[in-house]
Amino acid sequence: MADSVFLSAGHGGNDPGAVGNGLKEKDINLQTLLGCKAELERHNVKVFSSRTTDENDGVYEEVREAIASGVDLAVSFHTNAGGGNGFEAYCNTANPDGVRFSKLAEKYIKALGQNSRGVKDGTHLYFIRETPMTAVLLECFFIDNAADKNIGDTRAEQRALGVAYAKAILEYMGIDYKGNIPAKPAPSEPSKKLYRVQAGAYADYANAEKMRDKVIAAGFAAFISEE
Ligand SMILES: [Zn+2]
């Protein structure tokens, strides 16, 4: 299945993953997955997800689900800790497809302004070692670094990280990215512009009142406002 992918949001439920700066890794990974999934589905890519809510989902189960999905590419979203700074991608560096996808993920994360520590061998990681398909584990930023966490410490930013990863998956699959359609009001939608009619401006309040009363007497609404 070329146009399908398995996505995993690392940790979840009782396992928060890394914590720091008031953030929990499991939440960041989930929002990243949801942002990625929506963007891929907008491009008709079939997405298998390890979880779409905050639930227990250990790496053994993730790998079992990835294998059951029968896809050619499995991507696991994580958030780093340990005092570093920047994005990292882990894959089996002996697998050219793994390296190719890792470099695409790096390219689109860098486009968000994030720095990269590069593509590294991850064959010591269970998710990469035990999956028969091309598997990549992505660490978007360091949760315990006060500066690095700024790339993803809001839900909107976490979704944007997911969109960046989706762009990498689309390019990997050879699918053109459809840009967001600019928001234009539909032709039938009435104009929201307001046109205000002014009858006059008076330095003297009594004169303003006189004009207001004339307008009201003529059958129109009128009010006095200060400038
Ligand atoms: Zn993790």
C-alpha cells in the first residue's frame, strides 16, 4: 500500500514520556500526530494511528499495530529530553528509504525555524529494530530546554509540527502538496463593511442636539457621538 502510513504518538496514558517546562511529551506527540493525520487525509493518504487520544499505548503494542497495518512506512513522533537543542531523526541508516524520509522530515521541520542535530542511527530503538517496514522515529525538540521548547509549546505549534511531518510524508510518497486555499468570502455572502452616514459635526452640544432632533423628525435614527 503505497499511499498509506502508520503513525505513532509515543507514550500516553500512565506514561507521560519526558516532562519539562510544564509540558508532557505524550500530549505533544498526540497533537503532532493529529495535525499530521488530518493533513495526510486531506491528501487522501490512508493513515493508521497508534492512538488518537490520551491512552496507554506501549511501544510493543505500537510495533504490533504497525505490522498489522501492512504499510511500507511507519513514523513515530516523540519529544526529546536531556538538555539538548534541536530536532533529531532516528532510522536504520543502512536503509536508504529511512535516510531519505528522515532528511525530508528534517527539511520541513527546519522550514518552521527549528535547528537540527541530524539523522542518526536508531537500530538500538525497539520501534525501529522490530518493524519490518521503513521505520523512522522523530524527536521534534527538547522539552526540558527553555529556548528549544518554544517551537512547540502550544497546541497550534504542535499541530504545525505535524503538518511539517505530513509534507515530508507526502513528498516521500511522491504526492504534490496542496496549499491551503486562501479564505475568500463566498460571492453570496453579504459585505461585512458598514457605511456610516454623518449629518454634521458641531462644536456646540446644543447644535448637535438640534441636528439630531431634525434627523429623527424626518423619520431616521440618529445619535450623537464624540470625536
Ligand atoms: Zn519519547
